[in-house]
Amino acid sequence: MRVSESVARTLLGCVESLAARPEECARSPGRDFTRDRKLGLARLLLLLVTWGRDTVAGELAKTFGWDGAAPSGPALTQQWRKLNDRAMPALLRSFLAGFEPAALMGRYRLLAADGTEWQLLPGTGGARCRVRNGNGEGHHWEMHATCAFDLLRRTFEDAVFQGGPRRTSPARCAGSSTGCTAGGTWCRCGSPTATSAAGT
């Protein structure tokens, strides 16, 4: 079995195991996730984990098919609101507990990449951080950071900081070992900036 297949099987097993205990995920145990719905707990968890960059309708269609039988966006929102704050962290911990370095054949690592942005004071960062407002009138200033995180070692591996208009996708950051190719500044592990990023 390939490592990728083993990782996928482990994830599916964790989703099914947690979905079999809906009372641990529900905001209202005994009421939420007790009825048989098209977007049940297992499918909801898997959908949230694998969510891409498509529209809500697009992501639902990828899961349920393009024949018009997919649940609506409001139906997704209704189900999503039933999840308590412990559900997704519990799924992640269960998934990571299924791995040791040997399970990855000593050659692979589990990395997560995610981005965040924050507003800056007007004029801060100059033109590199200036973003035109959505209505086309005026500007605001923002920074964007994307970090790669080693899930098993629990350490930040890399981070790229960019002005708002120039962003590197998390997938590109996670797949890069030499640095950013989109005009950002990489902060290598162990540098003061990387240490600062890891602590924020």
C-alpha cells in the first residue's frame, strides 16, 4: 500500500470513528446529528477537511455529484452550526495519533499550510501592502502570512510574509523546499523572524 493510500485510509477511519459518536461532536447532544440526512456527520467532517478553493456550490457538487442532488448552501450552514468547538480538534488529534515516523517510511512528513492576514495602519508598508477596496474607492493596507507546520513534530518549518496584493498559495508554500517563488520573503527555521512567527 502506498503511503498516500495509508494516510487517506487513516483519515477516513478517524472520520467514521468520530461520526459513530455524534454526542462528542454535537452542540446539542441527543438532538443534533441523530437523524439520517444526506449531509450527515461523517460527510460533513470529511467535507470540511477536504474543502478546496471552489464556491460552496462547487465544493458540494464535488462531493455529491453534479446532477443537482447536492445539498444547498443553507443546508450546509445548518449542519455546520451543529458542530461543537471540540469536534475538529478531536478529529485532528485522532488522525495524528495514527502515525509514527515509521508509518511514513522515514521519507515523508505530514505538513499543513495555512494563511492569515491582518490590517495595517494607513501607509504602513508602502505600495507593497496597499490593497484597493472592494468597492473600487480608496485603499487599505494589509499583510499576509502563510506558514508551513510539521504536524508530527509540532514545529513551524517555514513562513512567507507578503503584502496583501501578492499572495503565495498555501499549497505552494507547503510544497516548496527552496523558498518562495512569488515575490515574498521566506523566513527559514531558526531565524529570529521565524521564531517570532511561530510564537504568534
